[in-house]
Amino acid sequence: MSTGRFPVRTGVLDWAIAVCLAVVLLVTGVSGQHSTTSLDLLGLALLVVGALVLVARRRAPVPVLVVTGLSAVGYQAAGFDVPAVAYLFAVYAAVRAGRHVATVAASVVVLAALPLAALASGLHDTGEAFARARGALEMAWLIAAGAAGEALRQAERRADEAERTREETARRRADEERLRIARELHDSLTHQISVIKVQAEVAVHVARKRGEDVPEALLAIQEAGREAARELRATLEALRDDDTTPPRGLDDVPELVERARTIGLDATLMIEGQRQDVSAAVDRTVYRIVQESLTNIARHAGSATASVRIDCRPDVLVIRVDDDGKATPATAPTPGLGLLGMRERVTALGGRLRAEPRGEGGFTVRAELPVDQPS
């Protein structure tokens, strides 16, 4: 488990361990020495440095491993018969951090250098059997420290995997719930829209059969019902992972603007720049931005004109929809679900969206979508 969650507490604990170990090693070293030569002072300094450097063992395990190993060899050469306890802590930290190769390499060097340093200083000259026993004991302690570090590393890894699995399970359940709600919403809306579409078609049919002029509003309702049914059908197919029906995109924007004209909105479209291949997500988002903007204009703006401008740049697609409605900065409308959904789509693609009234009156929706490779 990450120690980054409690940085202050961990830092205090590391310092406490390092200082306590430095005191213990210093007392052990001083108790066996009575002179104050420069060599003795160097050995005492190495005892302190080798312990205090353990403060950085979490951030830099390999450098700490090297420093503690050199310190142990150094104070042994200076004549201090003190166990390499600080080096064992460093081995534990390095193995816990997953630095196995560096730990083995450093330990081989330290195990070979410690007896040489002891012989050079005159320590442990009591016989070959004692030297072998001490070497075996040192290797056993090294193995124990490494095993403890590896055991804790594996435990932390399993804990992280378990936490990640829980998060993935929760995310999957949330996605399944959203999918279920979307399907239920689709079924409900399909029924209602089908009723509207059928009623409009019957009214159009009856009017034409009687030779009467069919109102433009009725024709618009009929066409909107058909389009809504197609959209819901395409949405359900997408929810069922059915790719047989291509999603709406930039190529369908002219048709969208043309339908806006049938409901009495003076809508214009201008596409500038060199058209580039974009991902399906960007393509769908362009269509949805224009669709939602024109829908809001028709419902709320009280305007008669709307202009749609799409600027195809090398690295970004810029979509701008303006109207001449009654919106002003002083009477800015509260963002609805459509605008919030639009913003979520744009943000998810790494783009930017600005939707606000203009000072001279009217409302502007401007989106910038980064151009990426098609998926």
C-alpha cells in the first residue's frame, strides 16, 4: 500500500528509525573503542552516515543500498566490529521496491568485502572456522532481510490488485446500470414517438385525401417523428454493439440544417478548410453539437435565423452556431441537460466548449475538437 497517503507520518517514522539506529550503532562502536585517532573518528562518522541515510530508502533504495554497504565496509576497515544492521534495512527496502538485481549484485560485493576489511583492520583473526561461521550468519541475515522485503512487496501488490479489481467491478456495474437505463428510456421514448409519428402521418394523409393544404408545421412534425425514430433505432443498435448502422456525423450536418429550415428557422451552413479524416467519436460529436444547438434555438431562442459554421483546420475542428435570439448576458439561461451533455462529450475528447449569450444579443455555441486519427 502506498505510503504517499500519509507522507508526514511516514517521514517522521523514517527519521525515528534512522536516528535510533544511528544511536545504537554509535554506542556499540564506542563501547569497543577507547582511542580517538582520525581513523576512529572516520569509523564513527561512517556508523552515523550509514544509519541516517536510511531516511531516503523509500525514494532512492539503490543509492541508499550502495551508501550503507560502503559505510559497513568502511567502519569494519576502521576497526569497528559492528554488525551491518543499516545495510540489512537497505536490503529490505530495495527488495521491497523490486530492485532485485541491484540488491544481489551489491550484496555479493559487500559479503566479499566485509571479511577483507575485517582482516585489514586486525579483527576476527581467531581462526578460519570463526570466519566461516560469521560469513554464514551474515548471509543468513541478508537472505532474511531480502525475504521480508519480497514478502511485503507481494502483499502490497496483491492489495493493489484487489483494490483495482474492486474499482473495475464498480465501474462495470455502473456502466451496466447506465446501459439498462438507456435501453429502458429508449423503449419508452420509442413508443411515444411512434404514436406521434403515426398520428402526424394519418393527419397528413387525410388532409391530402381531402385535397386540403397540409400545414408546414404538420409536415415538420411528421419528418421530426421519422428522424427521432431513426435516431432511437440507431442508438439501440449501438447499445447492442451492432455496427451495421453507421452513426451520424459531419456528412449529415447539411441534412440537419435543411430540416431546421422546414420548421421556419432561417438556418445557414458554411464549411471551411480542408476536410480531414477524424475519429468516429469526433465525427459523432460534431453532429450532436449542431443538432442540440439548433434544437435549443428552435425551442428557446425566439429567433428567426441561425448560422452554423464549421472550420476544418489541420489540428482542430471548430464548430460555431449563432442565433439572433433574445438572450443577453443579463438574462443568461440556466444550462440544461442538452448543454451539459454537449460539454461532457467535448471535454471527453480533450476539446473546449463555450456556450454563452453575446453582448449585442443572441446566443453562441463554440466548440473546438482536436483532430485525431480515425478509430
